[in-house]
Amino acid sequence: MKPILNNKGFTLAEMAIALAISSIAMTLIYTTFNSQRQAFITQQQTAVMQQNIRSAMSFVENEIRMAGFVGFDTATLMQRNTGAGIITANSTTFVFSADFDDDGSLDAGDTITYALSGNTLTRNGQIIAYDIEAMGFAYAFEDSTDSDSNLEMTNNEIIWATDQDGDGVLDRSLDTTGDGIVDINDAAGGSDLSTMTDDDGEPLNNISIDRIRAVRVWILARTRSAIKGFSDTSSYKVGSQVVFKNDGFKHNLLTSTIKCRNLGIL
């Protein structure tokens, strides 16, 4: 009996070729999947960072806008004089008071302190935002003590200053280039405010923090973790600070100028 010859099937060479093609296909699929996965993680972390910083800024804006609020006495039809106002106005910490509950007195909860503790933004020691790299404040003040609400200017630009030594007098100007913008071109720490003059030629010394009428806030946030394959080597101007980065985190710098509508009313 003749043996039955079966020519169907694969040769060793054919199987090797098929295996090679399958390996290439799997590699391409994995590379595409991993790339899309990394893109999703990056987008997710970026979205969380942006939501975090926007929520924090909105919270800060709403409260700072109320600085100096004293309420209205319905019996006398006059505004109350509770002494609410600005307490500390340096470049990294802002302390102020307002009669938030409108009870005619300043209670413990009516004094607010915003500051950075590590990488967390705190309000009276309570965390309101995580992953904050830096925070800064600067203050614009009225050009006289007659409560006309006009802000002090030099070279037709608003002056943004801070009280760095905590004596209740603004002493540092953040716009060291005189271009009206506080940015990366300005020297860290600012310049001596007392050596400057306003547009009327008046010296800018002995400016009490009671004359502050607006606050500028900077918040620099980062992603929760480093992004694979990403490097940030940017420099950021955060108030009086220049923050140099060289890491794998994504960053977002948000600024806001807040008019304190209740200051200077009394």
C-alpha cells in the first residue's frame, strides 16, 4: 500500500515568517496603546491641575474682594466701624479681616490668612489646594488719603508694591523695569519704593497698607506627578519671586487682579 502524502500545513520557514509578522504587529499595537494611554494620563493630570488652580483662585478672589467689609447698621443707617481691613501685606502672605457674618463685630473667623505651606495653599492653616509650587501677592494703593479711589501711578502705570519688613508700610516695588508689567524681566525681590516718585512728583515713602485698594495674586500649580518624557525648564514670575523649574512636571501660572471694593469707604 502506498503511503498517503499530505502536503497541507506550514513549513518551518513559513511559521517563522508568520511569527515575525505577528511580533511586529503586536509591537505596533502595544506602542500605539501605550502612547494613547500616556496621552490620556497627561491630559487627565493637566485637567486636574487646571481645575485645582482655577478653583483655588476663585475661592481666593471671592474672599479678598470682601476685605474691609464692615456691614451696615440699620438702626443708625450708617456703616459700622469695626476696624476691618488689611493686617499683613507681604509678597507671600496676605492677612485681612472683614465682617463676613455681618454681626457688627470682628470674630475669630473674620480674620483670614492666605499663605503657602510646603506645596499646599492654606486658608487659616486649612488646606484649600494641593500641588501649588508658589504663590505671590502685590498691592496697588490710592494716590492720596482722600478716598478718591484712584490708584497711585508712575509713568502712567499702576504701582504694585509689598510690605516686606512687616511694619505696615509698603516698601518694595515689583515693577523694577518701569514698563507697567510685573514679569520675568523684573528683578526678584523688587526695588526700594521709597526712592520712587509718583506722576505728580511726590515721593512714595511712608505708604501705609491702609491705602491698599487692589490686590494682585499669582498661583503656580503643577501636576500631581511627573509626566513621562516631559521636561519643563521654564522660569516663572510669581509676585516678587522668580521660580526656575527643571523637572518633569507640567506647570500652570494663573494671575488675578482683585479690586477690594470695601476698602477706603470709611
